[in-house]
Amino acid sequence: MIESQLQDRPVPSSVDRPSPSDTTLGDYAYTVIKKQFQALTKQKQNVLADEDPEHLHKMRVAARRLQSALQVFETVIELPKSAQLHQVRSLGKALGKLRDLDVQTAAITNQYCPQLNTSEQETVQTLLKQLQKERHQAFAAVETLLRSPYKKIKAAYEDWLTSPQYGAIAQLSLAIVIPDLVNPLLSALLLHPAWLISAQSGEASPDTADQAMLHDLRKALKAVRYQSEFFEPFYDSAFQTWIAELKNPARRSRETPRQRRFVKNAALPKS
């Protein structure tokens, strides 16, 4: 009944609709979640080795993508307790804190330090030591997570992938429900109040409430990009180009509140 009603309503012309027999919503959710889970677990040993920050970056991205998949398909799948969104989010936050410290340290060392005189660099070195201390603590937290709670998450996903459980709508054709999955993501992004900041007050100052709103928009852009990328194969090149363009504003607003406080307190040049 539901499927016949969905088939009768229009689907955006940009969607390259596969035949209804191609795949179900549940099958596609399984494929996406399995891919993100494998990307996450692939990096564990390299992250614990702590020799190349790129592995941490990849694991953090994989955790974010898995979170995005769980949000998109939350009504499609039925996960065990240890595999649910809040468990993955806790892991992602720990990875993110460690990664942010690496990014901040690299930015200060490579971008700001070369512009400073000797006395200013001495001040920076003191602050970098503090960041290194914080990183040591953050890595210890990640190490603890990857040696205990992570094992429960991993086992729960392996169990689910072996014997997946679904909600009632999992049987629907993916081709029919794609617009219902994608449109809410885009609507929430396009209605974000931060888009109005430049029109209302000009360029936002890092010290205003606007900056927090812009930071939230950056996170929303990244989340929608991850979520929409799951459906790229079903849309034309214009949609794929638009998804790629979402990276640009996120990159331009990547500076974190911690970096801004660091620059302000140390009296470093912002250019």
C-alpha cells in the first residue's frame, strides 16, 4: 500500500532511478553501513601506533560517516545497543579531540611561527608544550576507548552484519524513497540561520555570537555532504558537483575557537 502510493508521486528528474527490483532500502542501508564500519576498523592499529596523523584523520572521518549513515537510516535498521548512534558518537568525539589538537599544532607551527621574531617564538613554544600535554591526555583517552569500549562496538556491528535486523520500511524500493531521504537533509541545511549573517551584519567577528552560528553551519555542511554522498550514484553530475562544492565553505571556516583564543592570547599575526 505504502509503496504503491510512493510510486504514484513524482520523483525529481535528476534521479537516475534504478528498476524497483534493483535493491531495497534495507539492502542499501546494509551496504553503506558495512562500508563505513570497515573503513573505521581498518585504521585502529595504525592509530594506536601513533606514527602518522593521517590514520587518525581517516578513522575520524570514518566515524563521522558511520554516524551520518546511522542518522539517515535510523528508521530502516534495528541495531544492538552497543552499535547505536551514541556509542559511535562517543568514539568519534574522542578521535575528533585528538585530531583537532594535531591540526591546531600543525597550523601554529607551520603558519604562525615563521612570521614571528625570536622572542615571540619563545612564547609560542611554551604554548605548544601545553598543546602537547593536552594531546598526550587526549591520546590516552583514545587508547582506552580503542582497547575496551571499541571492542564492544566492533562485536555488535559484526553480529548485526552477520544477521541484520530491519524495520518495516526496509522492504521498500530504494529508487522510490531516495527523495524522501535526501530532501529533508537539504531543507535543514538551506534553512540554517547562519546563511543570513552576511546580509544582516556584514562579516562576522570571531568574538560575536554569529561566529558560533557559522561554526554550527560548518558542521551542518559537513554532515549533509557525508549524508548526501551516500546517494551520489543515483543522481546526475550536477548533484555530484554540488556535493563537492560543499567542501569549500567548510574549509574556509575551519579555524576553531581554540585557535582563535590562542592567536588572541599570544598576540600572533592573523594573516
